[in-house]
Amino acid sequence: MKTLTYTDLLGILKAKRKEKGLIQKDIAEHLDSTPQSVLNWEQNKFDMPTTKMLQYAELVGLELKIS
């Protein structure tokens, strides 16, 4: 299991989103949020709530274990 920094994780989530052909609006709709919030999270302007991060990861096909 690899340990990632928060910034690393944000980069991976964004890359996976793009790889799946999803836009920020798609993520926002699934997370009951706004595209602006997704943008702010991806740019590390605001911390992403843990529940949203886990949902985002699942949506793009990643399994996260937070300890």
C-alpha cells in the first residue's frame, strides 16, 4: 500500500477524472456539490470533506483507505 500526500491524491483524482472523460460538472452532480467546489478541491484551495473524497475516488475507480 502506498502512502500519498493530500496534494498527490488530488492530482491522482483529477487525472483519473480526465482519463474517464468526466468533467468537473459530472463529479459535482454525483457529489451533490458544485463545479466550482470541485475546481477548488482539485486546485487545493479548500480541503475536500473526507466523505466527498471517498465518493470521488469511487466514482473514478480508485479504492481509498484512510487511516
